[in-house]
Amino acid sequence: MPSSISSSDPSCADGSADDTAAAAATDGAATERFERPGFVRQTASDRPGVAQPVPERDIPARPWRQISLVALLLFALLLTGWELYWRAYGAQPSYRNSNGEWAQQRRHIDSGEGGKTVLIGSSRVLFDVQLPVWEKLAGERPIQLALEGTSSVPVLEDLAADPNFTGRLLVGVAPELFFSGFAYRGDAIAYYHKQSLTQRSGNWLSMHLLEPVFAFDDPDFALATVVKRQAWPPRPGLQQRTDVRKLSVSDADRNTHIWSKVETDPQYRALARSIWAQHFDGPPPPNMDTPAKLHAVIDAQIQRAVVAVAKLRARGVQVLFVRPPSAGRYLAFENQVFPRAQTWDVLLKRTGAPGIHFQDYPELQGYNLPEWSHLAAADAQRFTAVLYGIVERKYWRRAP
């Protein structure tokens, strides 16, 4: 197609010459700017049709052995300092109570131990029922499958669907969690069913090489968590909530008791109570902000339990509900929002399963609950012995 501007136009010729001169000047400036002694770099535009060469750079001679030793020493010093800091704070080596360690205990049921006693529930069953005490009295160590901050209903349903479980089941009921269906650790169940060999081996290495050795190897002491908890300026319009802090110490088989700092440090204990108080003083969740919505949620959770208990009892599993102690403002909150007559009593009636409520037994009362929700370590041992005595005497008599 012919151009509308002739190449013989003097103005065009002059302009082209000027442009060419400007381009040459620019290229010259670029050459001066990027070329320097000892440095030659070619780009793809410099080598049309030729692949870009792999850059090569000589590594200068350095005392790499000494540098490596200094880096290693610095790492060891920082690691030791971080460990000593948390030990001075009151931390001690313990197991992480991770999804992997929950799955490890869950696998016992499917590997020949399905006839054992299994404990499920929330943190009260996890902290308050001591496995060594139970084992001493019963002659057999239970399988601990309670999950903190989580309703026992999802685990109840999981066991109901597992034909390998034929033993006895103690189901802890923390009203705020059980009847709301809240499941902070609910993903542990799916993790168990999908856990890969790599995840299992990683968990094994962690349990044998890290967790029993380092006190700082705890999610509560992770650097990112510590930074997040600093007193940053509040953001306008954003509700500030304090996450639950470390409350417990666990063994390899998930035998767990309350952390001694909660018992002995008044400031830390007050912090734990203030965190619980956020639930008491804050607005209810959107799905429970009216009496009608709250009743519907409670009814739905009880119905889930009814279906699961029926499946378990149909294959001979003995199911026993237990309401562990709570105190202070926590108990007052539970009585107000989840009153016994509308929750616990209905649960037992509709499932047909027996239950032990701490308020019905004087021997299950009068314990020390430092932050209103979990027993002190020594009291947990005494509570376990008393609870087992009631269970054996009234519900699960051993065969002669």
C-alpha cells in the first residue's frame, strides 16, 4: 500500500536524519552507561536468533570455612537464647497435641484396640481426666481423643461410623461447645482420614527429635505469634480480641494437664480469665443471637448425638456422657445461655444414654479451677479417681 508521505520529501529526509542521529546518540549513551571494565553483558536483542547465554559469575575467594563456623555459632547462640528465654518464662518441653498426634491415637482403634475405653470431648476431658490414674484403677489405659475448643459431636459421629470401635465411650459435654457445635479442632478428623506417609513420618521425627527437647517448640511461642501479640496501635473499626493462650502440657499419648503457670502466676491466670470473659461479655454469634435461633442450634446438635449414639449402641458400645466441673463466671455463663433443663437433660432423654453431671455428686465438687474451666493438676488426679469410681460402681462394672 503506498505511503501518504513520500520518502523523497526533504522534510522527511531531514527528520529521518535527525532521528537517526538521536538514536545513535542514545545508543552511545547507553553503551557508556552499561559498559564498564571487566563486565560484558549481552541480551537477547544483542544476539538475534541466538539463545540467551547462561550467566556466569566467578565466586571470589573467601574464607568460607570460617564464615560457616561463625554462622553456625551465631545460630546456636540465638537458638540457645530463645530456648532459655522461654524456660525462664516457665515453659518446658512437651508434646504439641497436633492433628498428627491426635491421628496417631485415633489409629489405635483401627489397629486392634477398638475394644478399649475411649475418651472424647473438649479441653475439660483432655485436661481433667488423667490417663495414668485411670489405668492404675482400671488396668487399662484409655485412648484420649478429646479436642480442645471443639464439640465432641464430630468425633462421636466419626466413631459411630467406624465398625472397628466396639469398646466403651466416655463423652465429655462442655455446654458452650457441645450445644453450639463449635469445632475449633474439627479438622483433626479429616486430617486423620487423609494423613499421608510423609505427614506421619514428619510427625514421628518431630515427636522424637524436637518436642521432647525444646521448650520453645510450641505454637504459642512461635516468633510470628509473639510478634502478633505485641501492643500494636488498634485499627479503627476493627474489634480487638485476644486469642487463647497456652494452658496445658501434654505427653506423647496426649495425657494432658493444666500448665503450672496458670496455677502459680496470678497475672497469667488473670489473663486466661479475661480471655474467657470475652465470650461472656461479647455479642452472641449471628446464628444464635435470638432465642429461636439458639434453640434451633441446640436441637440440631442433640439430634446429631441421638443418631450417632443409636449407631454405637446398636453394635454394643456403651456410651456415657459426663459434664465436668466449671466454676465462677464460666459456670454462670453456661447456666444462663445453655441451662441444664434445655440442654443436658434433653440430651440424656433423647439419646437414652446415661450421664454424670458434676453438680449431682458432692464428690465431684469443691475442686480448684484456676481459670474457671479446668482443674489444677493435682485436683485432676483426684477427680479422675473419683470419676472412675462412680463410672465403675454405677455404669461400667468390670466382668467378674
